[in-house]
Amino acid sequence: MAKLAIAGGTPLRTAEFKMRRTMGEEERRAVLDVMASDNLSAFFGSPGDQWLGGEKVKEFEHKWARKYGFKHAISVNSATTALTTAIGAVGVEPGDEVIVSPYTMSASATSALFYGGIPVFADIDPETFNITAETIERCITSRTKAIMVVHIFGQAADMDPIMALARKHGLKVIEDAAQAPGVYYKGRPVGTLGDIGSFSLNYHKHIHTGEGGMLVTNDGQLALRCQMIRNHAENLVEAYQPESLSNMVGSNYRLTELQAAIGCVQLDRLDAYLAHRQRLADHLSRRLSGLDGVSPPKLAEGAGHAYYVYPILYHPEAVGVPRERFVRAVNAELPPAGHAEQKGLIEAYVRPLYLAQVYQKKIAIGSKGFPWTMNPDVDYRYEKGTCPVVERMHERQMMLTPLVREPLHERDMDDLADAIAKVLDNRDELRELR
Ligand SMILES: *Cc1c(COP(=O)(O)O)cnc(C)c1O
């Protein structure tokens, strides 16, 4: 058997994995056109023609909405501000609880805090890594106002049972679809399966505008409230009269014309990217499904996947070495990664969010414990053990590869699968290593 590279053997591959190239000639031309117009943002934060932004911002929003049949699309300057806007729009108030996964980017949960909402963390399904109607139901109380569903890694959460549960309890549902643009669930696009949805346009996402975000909804009142929060709502309420004045203190979350012009071009590229990733993922899954010690991701029925990253489950008992050593051994078979995007395997995703200081010490807004002080009789315990599946994934089982993406090829997936297979074949040698 070939000696492992980590033990001084020859690595399987030395040629670098190619990086993505995200900006092309079309984006360059789109930016130059905006430059020529000399109008880099046409927003005014007061009533009149321009409170909804300029030509490119409107074009980008219409284009996104039309592509998926959403009634409204509202661009903002990040998905983080999109989530905060959505929390404000659905009317979260101080002391209201928002149920969310702890296995996501921190903003999925902190968005609630900005309006005095209290994140309550639901555990995930061990096969799809999404929260489910069952795990959500266990967290519902008389104080629950909303559910923040994250389509993690790009796989659509099982929304039908979640929506049935939400409607039964009168809860609002926000979809954090930052990792799942263009994904369908039972034939319907994510984003408007709940009340309001959000996409990210930061550099690391499938398509991007440097920084940026997009909110989508089929509810006209929610759309109006989002548009107002994005752009100094307090100056607009008399003119545009939202149904409720709560949370109508706005900010400046506006996208520039330059970003919107880039976004229009990027949106045209999305379908090809998704198809490419699907093809690579199918190939890698076929290769990994024959191996003992790792499992490819499972797809829930009716759920599409965008493969923002490709999750691989590690089975430490079967292999007999801790995940850290396994990942190190696989990566040693592959070229050194100059950039995170070029790594073969990444160990774990984020730490369960509730273990962060903001929840451990319950210090979020100011220093006196707000918003938890709103419910002095409730013992919010963000302790270890809150979500056992998330903790198991984080500590022992989750591995991710960022290689399932354009412009890589099936050959590259074979190299990754070969490296994993080689390490598994030599697990005895690996057990003896330190
Ligand atoms: C990237 C991401 C965000 C935040 O996106 P930004 O545009 O960087 O603010 C939120 N939620 C999830 C799940 C993400 O992956």
C-alpha cells in the first residue's frame, strides 16, 4: 500500500486547485456604464421619486423577482442587514423569541437582537443539518414570534411541515437563503416559502456584488416595511403609511448603482454555476458513497441543493482516529492551499452559536442584560448540551469541502475522493501516527 503523505510518502496531487474567477467583461462594462452616468447612487431618504433608488437598483430587483416569480424583491447592502430588516418588518418586539438554528452564520441569530428579540436555538436533523418542524416545536412558547429557517450549506429545509406548524401557532417565518440562491423545494423557489426571505451577495457566495443582499416576499405590506427600514423609515411614514408604526425607525442599508449593475450580470450566471456544482456534487457523492468511514450528504425529498459548500460526515469510531488527524492526512495528499477556497477538507463549520460570549454572558445591547431582561422570569440557558446534534457535528463529525464549485472538474473531485480513499485504506498507519 502507498505510504501516506503525512508520514513522508508521496502526495497524490501537487497541482493547485484553480480559484474561481468571478468578474468578467460583462461586469466591467456594466460598471463603466454606471461610471459614465456619474450617478453612483440615486437614493434619497425622503418622500418623492427617489426613495426607492435609481435605475440599476430597480432593474436588479425586478430582474430577481421576475426570474423566480417573487412579487417583491428589495435590495440591501448585505444579507446581515437584510435579516435585520426582515426581523423589523415582521414586527419582532423586545422580549419576543425567535427560533433559529445555532449551526449557521452568526447574523441569522443576531438579527433578532437588534430589535430586542431573543434567539432560542433549535437542534438540527443529523442528515440534512437543517432545523425541522419537530426540533422547532420543542422551542415554541407563548413568547415565540418568528422562526428563522436557514437553508444551510445550500439545501432547502423541509418547509411544508415548518409552515404548517408556524401557521398553527401564528408565527412569522423568515428564510435565510444566503447559501441557497436559486434553490427549489418541491418545485417552488426558496425565499417565499415563508413570509420573507433573504439572499447574500457577499464575495464568497455563489454570485456577488462585493457586498450586498436581497430580500424577497409576496406580501406587499412586508415589502413596504422593508423598503422603508432600508432607507430612513422615520422620514417616510407619513407619506407611505405602513399598517403599523412599530419598528419604523430606519437606517441606510442601500445598495449602490455600481453594485446593482454588477448584480444584474451576475444573476444571469447563477443557473450555470448551480448546474456545474450539481454535476460535481453528484460525481463526488457517487465516489464517496462506496467508502466506509465517511458519508456524502443526504438529500431530503423534494429539496434542492446549491452546494455553497459540500458537507461530508466523518465516522470517527469506524476509522479509529480523531477527525483532526484524518483531515490533516487527506489535505497532506493534496496541494497546499494558498486560499481557503483551495482546501481539500475543512474541519467543522461554525461553533454552535449559543456558546458565543454574547449568549453566555447575555450581554448584547448595552451592559444590563437587554433583551433578556425583558423576560425576567424565564431562565434562558445557552449551556452546552442545548443542541446535542449540532455539538456532535461541530466536535466530531462535520467536514466540508469548498472544492465543489466552478471552474473545477470531475477530475478534481476524483483527486479529492482518491485522497480520502487512500487515507481510509491506510487507517492502520494513521492510527499509529501522532
Ligand atoms: C453569508 C451568510 C450571511 C450573511 O451574509 P452577508 O451578506 O455577508 O451579510 C447570513 N446567513 C448565512 C447563512 C450566510 O451564509
